[in-house]
Amino acid sequence: MTSRISKRVRAMHGYVPGEQPTGDGVIKLNTNENPYPPSPAVTQALLDLDTNSLRRYCDPMCVQLRTAIARLHGRSIEEVLVGNGSDEILALCTRAFLEQDETTGYLDPSYSLYPVLSEIQGCRPVEIPVGTDFEWPAPAAFDVPRWERCRLFFITNPNAPAGTLYAPDAVREFAGGFAGVVVVDEAYADFSSSNCLSLLGALDNVLISRSLSKSYALAGLRCGYALGPPDLIQALHKIKDAYNVDAITQALALASISDQDTFRCNVDRIIATRTRLSDALTARGFDVHASQSNFLWVRPSTTSAGALFEGLKQRNIYIRYFDGPRTRDFVRISIGTDEEIDALLAAIDEISGS
């Protein structure tokens, strides 16, 4: 009976992930996955796994993995939390830093999970519209009702779906004047020219969330981490599930992070292909937004965004389309292999009659 479900859950809309098509011949450029395999060290770690060890509980504090992450970023282990994907970390933040009836702030458009997490917690969202070209909001944009009750603010940087990079100084200025906790969601930061790691230690209300899904090619593994002041990290540890990251994930994530050469090679290849695709679409008259992520945000030139999305889908090429007031004229295209991009461009030419 629906009466057994809470009114809050009945009223809310759940998060809608991108399509996960299967079958031969599918080109999947819709969910910002890495087109290249993870580090060979991941394969070796999986082969070396002692399955007998799976009868025991995993390390609830992920000490080895947190130590490696801390070393990678020049931080202490007390400043690191590992989660079941960065989505778990974002959810933990709403539970740890908000009381019911307070508000969660985030940019609009941005990651559509943020309002869902706010509703689950019984809090109200405050959407801050980005500029007309998806740039950092003007000061007047923050003059909205309920702003004084906002205790948690999410900033995806580079932002999605446009791939806009916000300057660390802009984030620093905002966080320095914000009374609550600012979570800088850097899922795409490894593809950008700068990041907000310099805010760690400089501000006591900033957490940075990172993901192994994109740049480390481990979207199917579900592993992310947070960096931040020890008191905020400890609060998240206090409320996480006891064994939130399983033993296999810990071992494979550690292997991946330890191989920075493969990581850097794959990131560089994606950035190079991003430039090639941007140039090719610009030459076809597309309006291509400057991206610092592993995707492009583009407005087609000869057809509507919706029609391009459907036309490519009919050809087994999947991109992402968001039918909203700020987004309906654009499509988001994840960066694939060079061969996949060649097929995409050929399909676009066919659809446009070029």
C-alpha cells in the first residue's frame, strides 16, 4: 500500500540516470565514462585476489587506500574519506551537515542528484542560476528567499552539463563568505586546467569530492573519496555504513591510484580527442561550449538538439539530451575513442545532409 511509503518519498522524483544500452554495435557517449580500459594493475590485482579472504569483513576504515590517496594529494589520512562512489559521499554530506527544514544550495543547471538528496533529507533546495553562458552566477543571483537557511552548498567544478570551469578564486571567495559547508564536486577535475585543492587547509568549511569513475576508468567499480578538514571528515565517518567499501573495490582502487602513468596517459588522450571533436563540430557550424571535462556541450547548427539526439539514437549512437528550459537547445557528448568520434561525425553529417 502506498500509505506505507512516507509522504516525502511519494512526492519526490527520483534521480534518472543516463540510458545503459546493450548489444553489438552500440556507441555509448551519454554517461561520461572513460572510453579506455583501467590500469593493467587493476587486472593484476583482480587476478591476485585471494577469494578465501572474502569470508572476512573488509577494512571498515580503508586505511591502505586512504593512505595512498592522502599521499597522492599531499594530505594526511585524517583528511580522507572513501565512499561507495562519490554519490555516497554527497549523500553523507546531506545527512551530516543539515537539519530538517534547512536548505541545500546548488547551481542550476548542474548535477540533478543534488535536489534528490535534499528531498530525501527533508530539506528544501535553493537553485542558483548560472549566467547566460553557463558562467559563475552574478552576485544578484544569490539574493533569493530561504538563502539564510542554507547550510550546505554543492558546486560541481567543472560543472555539468556544460563543462564550465569556475576559477578557484571565485569558489574561494564564495566559500569564505558562506556560513555552512561547501562541497566542491570535482568528478571531472582531472580533465581540467585547474582545481580547488588549494582551498584545503585555507578554509575550514570546504570539502572536495573526487571520483574514480571518469579519469581512472572505474565507473563500474563504484569508488570515490572526499578530502577536507579532519572534523568534517570525522563527521562523515561517524554516519557512513560500517563496511561501505568492499574488499575488492579497495584492492582495485588502490592498484589504479598507484599507477599514475596509465591514468595520465588516458586523461591526455581524452583531452586530445576533446579538442579534435570540438574543432570538427565548430567547423560544422555547431556552437561548442568551452569544456574542461570529458564531454562537450554543444548546440547543433542544422537541426534541433532533440532531433539530433533521436537521429543518432536510431543509428545506435547514444548521447545525452536534457529537455529543460536552459538545456533543451543543447546536447552533451561524452568523449569516446577516436574511432567512435569518427563514427559520430559521419552520422552527424548524414543526419544534416552534408
